[in-house]
Amino acid sequence: MAKDELAGAIAGLDQEKVLSLVKERLQAGVKPMELIGNLQEGMARVGDLFEEGEFFLSELILCGEIMKEAMGLLEPELAAGDRQYRGTIVIGTVKGDIHDLGKNIVVMLLRGAGYKVIDLGVDVAPEKFVQSARENETPLVAMSMLLTSAMGTMKECVQAIKESGLNTRVLIGGPIIDDKVMQFSGADYGSTIASDATKIAEKVFKTA
Amino acid sequence: MAEKTSLFEERKKRYQAAMNLEKPDRVPIRLNFSGEFITKVAGYTFQETYYDWQKNNDATRKMLEKISDLEMVIGGANLWWAALHDAVGAKYLRFAGRDLDAETMFQYVEEPYMLPEDYDDFIENPTEWIATTYLPRIHTELAEPGSYRATAGLIKGAFGLAQQLGSGAEAMASYQRDFGVVPTITGISKAPFDTLADTLRGLSGIMLDLYQRPEKVKKALEVLVPHNIFYGMATAQGDTDFPVFMPLHRGAYPFMKMEQWVEFYWPSLKQVVEGLWSNGKRTMFYAENIWTPYLEKIAELPEKSIIFHVDQTDMEKAHQVLGGRFCLSGNVPNSLLAFGKPEEVKEYVKRLLDKYARDGGFILDAGAVILDDAKEENIRALIEAGLEYGVY
Amino acid sequence: MSKELTFKNLPPAVCVPWEVKAKELGEIKGDAALIKKEWENLDLMGYLYIWNWVQR
């Protein structure tokens, strides 16, 4: 169980309690960044529960909704430069595919884990991945895909990063990732499980 | 002609024997091709078959000419005619050649087109709610009911659909006549939960509803049951020789936890399958992705009432729990068809048939709908292997 | 909430129930069963058209 009450409320998917605690603590003068820390602690717990098979997608989606509302309360209170991140990650669903469920869950988990996530959305072209990776000087680009038919563009996206000369690793995610797909795409990391993203990010940012 | 008729009868007999858990002369081969695969094999662009319905129907014919030994087809290449969607101004579909590159697969834009506050009207009278609230919302041409554009849009939409269905039926009859192929399915229906989740509330919407308005969800599902039974029978035009297609989406693992699945997904789906079965109509239980945790529940369905289709469900477990009760189909991985070599496909099929088709009640098919990434040579290898190793 | 619904709890296959239409038509001089059958047939077409946008 999470130590902090707010973190516990996130992990317990208790929407009302999360929102009332955030309001209460803001009024009591607690710094927004500290509250974000609490929320992240709760999110990390949610990620673990998903990995352990305790939580399902329905819970992750609900959790995402609660986080969105909580952040809606916090964002106006944050001064510029307040936020501190463990690093920046660029993410998007590859060109030819507009499925965003998996991507959105990964975004939520990565943000929860303290990363700044640049979400390029869906149907993202190779050059857009490269451009964003360059601008943000990120060591990790994550690409999502549901359709096997988007495999060709997935490969193009991975290759574009590899050929750009950037020192950037590529993580691919989606339900159809297997050894064959890894080999075909040339990506550095791959997984079918959303919560692996935070582990892979940790590995990448340790060496970055 | 007579030769094709007897071929049709032979294939129909084989297919039905497998569905009835018997041992036909050999394992039937049913390949569920996407419009995009058929289009590619036929040598058209995606835009051509999405827009030109004549080419759409020709595409299947060309595929049947090119790949011999195909014994079943669904119909013309694509399910959706782009021009009809333009006529009504469909917001939720993007098509090659219009807002996508000419060689990109169509895309469905999922949004909560039904809002939480719509539940009450939907529950009271879904048909009227769809007609008066939902259609104007999802179709830009119908945005102002009563206006000239909306009236023209309604008329064109109805004509368009009638035209599409008429030419589709004609095409299917011609494939049957000229190639002796049997229809994979007749009619389509859905799990009530998927009806609500796919086109109405969207995935995020429905998942939040499970927590925020569970009683409304249940009531809406209850209301949908008779409609979904009826829709399956009506779109099959009463045919009971072949199964109704039921593509299952949000019941896959891990969308919901077991308690939610049992509470929300399963009861209404079970009622629909049972209702169809009481009309003599079998369901092709097209279980996309993973369904392993739910096999024991699915075993509650009446014997032979479904064909349980395996995508990424644990095949061993599906065979253990459902084998001998329902016909099984599928399991050849789509990634193998896309990235594997013909020898690997043949090897996989051989192993699959040796292990799971031995006692009959088995249909050879890919795990999921075959997209345009599948290599034609791998499809040929799959068919060859089926003909060679599938003989009883 | 949208405008008032015209009908409540209509069964499958029905857009406008024959009973309602029959009442509006009043006295039917010829074969009522024939008129009903054809009404219901086209009513079914309308129903399938409406639902086709949802059942996909």
C-alpha cells in the first residue's frame, strides 16, 4: 500500500478522494510539485498492479481520467520552470495507424513515472519523429502500433531515427510485437506490455 | 457449370461437417481476407476498390482466378463503400485517396459519439435515438435535420446502401456459380457490449461508464439483446446453413477484469448467441486477440452453437476446454503470414493440424483478419499445407 | 436531453408500428393484410438502414 494518502487514493481509483485531497492540500499551502510527486507515486503503484495482473485496461483508463482531472487542478498553480523531469521522451503512433489506446496508456505511465512526454499523436510520419527527437534531444523515442499492416511504416520510422545520426534509442510497442517484428523493424526495444515502457525508460536514462 | 455446382456442394458439406464436430474428408480452409489484401492481389489501388464498387466486386473475382483452391469467400473485397460515406458525410471513417494516401488502409476515428446523457433516450427507444440524434451527429450532411442537404443526404444514403447490397449479392452469386466457393458467413451481428463500445460510447467512454453509470450500461445492454439477435438473422436473410459473423472486440483480455467481464460483457452476449441458436443460426465467435481467461465461461454456450475462433488465445487450452463441444478455427499467426517463409507456414500448419484437428471439428484459418501485409506465397503455402496435411 | 421521443420500446424491425399507421389510415376499404405486409416490409428496410450505422 502507498504511504501517502493521496497516492493511495490514486491507486485505489478513488476519484472523489483524489480531487478533494488535491484541493485541500493546495489550500493548505502544499507545493503543487509535491502533490505531483504524490500522484506519481500512486501511478507507479497502478502500473505495478497492472503488471501483476491485478488491474486491467478498464482501470488504467479510469486512472488516466482521474489523473487528467487532478492535473487540471494543479496546472494553473504551477509556475513556469517549477516542473522537474527525469528526462524527455518522444512518442507517437506510426503513420498508417490511428490507434491511440496503447500509446495513451504508455504516455500516462511514463508521465506518472516523472518523464516529460512529447506526444506526437497518431499517424506520425518518420520525419516528424526525427524532427521532434532532434528538437528535444531525447535519448528515447517510443512508437506504437496496432495494425500489422503498419509494419512497413513502423520500419521506416525506426530507420529514419537510426539514419538521422541522433544518439536515440527506439522502443516499439503494440500487441503484435514479437521476435520476427523486432528483427524486421530494427528497433532497440520492444514490448507488448504497456508497463514495460517505464522499465525500459529507466534503463535508457541510466546510461544516457 | 455442373462441375462448379458439385464443387459448391462438396465444400458446403465439408464446412458444415466441421461445424457439427464431424470429420469431413479433410479440414476445411476458410481464410478471412481483408479488402486490402484482396485489392492488392487483384492489382488495384485501395482507393479504387474503396470507391468503385464494380472494382470492389471484381477484385474478389480476380483473387479467385489467381489463387486456386480457395473454397470460401465473404463477398466483394471491402465491407464499406467510401462513396456512400461521402454521401452522408461520415466523420468516423477516413479513406485512401480522400484524406489518406491512396495506398493506406481505411481508418476508423473513435470518439464518444454517444454521450453519457444519451443513455436514457437510447434505452427508451434506440432506433429512434439513432435516427434522430446519432445520425445527424456522425454524418455532417445530416447535421441540420429538415434542411435541403440533410434531406438529400438521407435519400442518397438509403439508395447507396441498397445499391451496395444489391450488387454485393449479385457478385456473391456469381462467385458461387463460377468458382463453386461457399460463403464463409451469412449475416453479421455483435456482442451488445461491442455495439455500445465500438460505435457509440468509444472505448474510454464505456470503460468510464462501468464505474460511473453501471446500471445504465446494463439497461442499455439488455435493450440491445433482441436487436442484435434480429440484426444477425435479418442480415443473413434468414439463412441458417452458414454461421453469422460476430467480430468480438472489447471482451478480449485484458480490457476488463473477470468480475466486470462476467457482469457486463458476458450475459448479453450469451443471450444473443443463444437467441440466434434457437433460430437455428450458428455464430462464428470471432475472438480477436486473447480470450484464454474466459474459456470456461464460453463453454456454457449450447453445444455446437458457435465456432470458436482462436487468434492469440492459448490454443492448447482452447482445445482442452472447448474441443469436442464447439468447432475450433484459426490460430495461424498473422505475423507468420507477413514475415515468415512459406516453409515455416507449412510447418506451422502441419503441427497445428496434427495436434488439434485430429478428431474433426476444426477449420484452418489465420488468427486474425488477413491484412495486406500477408505475402501471397504464404497464403498459397497455407492452402497447400491444408490440402496435404488436413486429409482425414 | 433531446426532444421528446415519438415512440417508446419499439421492438426490432420496426420504425413506425403498423398499429399506429393503421389507426391513422382509418377505415381500410380493401385487403388490410396486404397493406400491412408491405408496410412492415419497408419499415424493416428503414430499420436495417438505421441500425447499419451502429452495428459495425
